[in-house]
Amino acid sequence: MPYRIDKTKDGYKLWNLKKKSYVNKIYKTKQAAINSGKNFMRYRREVPILKNGNYLYDKKSCNKK
């Protein structure tokens, strides 16, 4: 599932682009949010790719376009 990294006043949050909802965790740094999103994707056996510094995509879905 792809994620978008959003900056909030408290820190960073992951927005799930397919479910249209936030993950229930606030991260202190952007790098922590990126690493967590990558781990979520690896758990589902997806290959995470960071694009534009703010979006995490699956490698397979990026190649289809």
C-alpha cells in the first residue's frame, strides 16, 4: 500500500493512499516515518520505493505506469 508522509504540528504522520486514513502513530522525524512505512510495506512483501521525498510506492506498481 502506498503512503504519503505529512508534516503536522506534532511531527510526521503516514497517510495511507488506498485506505484514505492516517496510521495511528506520530513520528518525531521524517526519516523515522519513512523507515516505518518501508517496514509496513516489507511486511506485505512489497518492495518500497521513495519518490519525491514524500511518497512511498510499491516497485511493481511503479513499473506498470
